[in-house]
Amino acid sequence: MGDRTERRTGAGISGSMQGVGGLLSMSRDAVKFLFQRPFQAKEFIEQSWFV
């Protein structure tokens, strides 16, 4: 029974780490693309008024 619990816990941690890794990857891409041209200033202003 101990093996079964360890496998579930390992899968849960692995799944969580994949989620965290995906978030970090997306954040890195967002920062990278933020400083590339062309920067769509007009579109940014139109969409950010809502926030």
C-alpha cells in the first residue's frame, strides 16, 4: 500500500511542477516579446483601459 501512495504523490508533484514550468515559460515569452518591435501601442491602450 505504501508504494501506491508514493506513486500518487509523485504523480501529483510531477503534474504540479509541469504547471509551474508552463507558467514560467509563458511569462518568459511574454517578457521577451514585450521588448520586440513592432510594439502595438494603440492596441495596448485600447485593451488596457478595461483593466
